[in-house]
Amino acid sequence: MSGAAYYLKFDEIVDLIGQESAEALIGHLGGTRFYVREKLPPDHPIVIAIGADAAMKFAAHMATGIGGLAVELPTHRSGEFTGYRRHLREVVAKSDRSEAALAAELGVHGRTIRRMRAKLRQERQAKIEKAVLAAE
């Protein structure tokens, strides 16, 4: 699937389908992007992950009025990711491996790797500019 997708935060999913179903959904499909139709068949991964009732509630919320919506799920609960971010930063800063390889190894979105690399580049550039200004 290409193009933009609606990124759901964990707390938003909890508000929609409850804590237990949200954790099950993230456990089964976290970090993935998929299309959610207004009506889900019984063999849809969402139905399998959280059951028909919660899945239908989720799908109804995602419906746009003219069809479904492409969504992207988080890989972790919000609070759990905070401590892991330092580790990610260190690994990304020291690695020259591809975005896909790092994302798979670390269990995050490729988007997370891209953002981390961009932030590291900005910080390096700011250090260089600061050093140049100090030398003048």
C-alpha cells in the first residue's frame, strides 16, 4: 500500500475499543499499515485479533462515509516507547544499515528511522554551524 495513512495513537485506540482490545490489536498488528473497510469479513486480521464486536466498532469509527480508510498502528503503548527511544537513537546513530533493516530489527516503523536520522543530521549541522560561528 502506498500513500498516506491515518496514524492512530494508542490512547485513541483505547478510547475507541477499550484497553484489552487495544493491547490485543497492537500485539497482533502493531507497526503495520492496512485498509479498514466499513464492514469487515470474519477472516479479516482485525476481527481475528480482537473479535467481531470490537472490530466492527473499530471499522465503523474508521469509515469515512464513502468507504474505509488506510490506517497505521503504533508498535508500542505510548509510555513504553519513551525509554526505548534513547536506545533507538544510539543504534540509529551508529548504524549504516538500511531503513528497512533497522526498522525490522528494532520493531519500529521505517518512518521512525527516517525521523531519527533527520533529527541526527539536523543536530550535527547545528553543531557545525555553532563551531563555525565560535571560530569567527
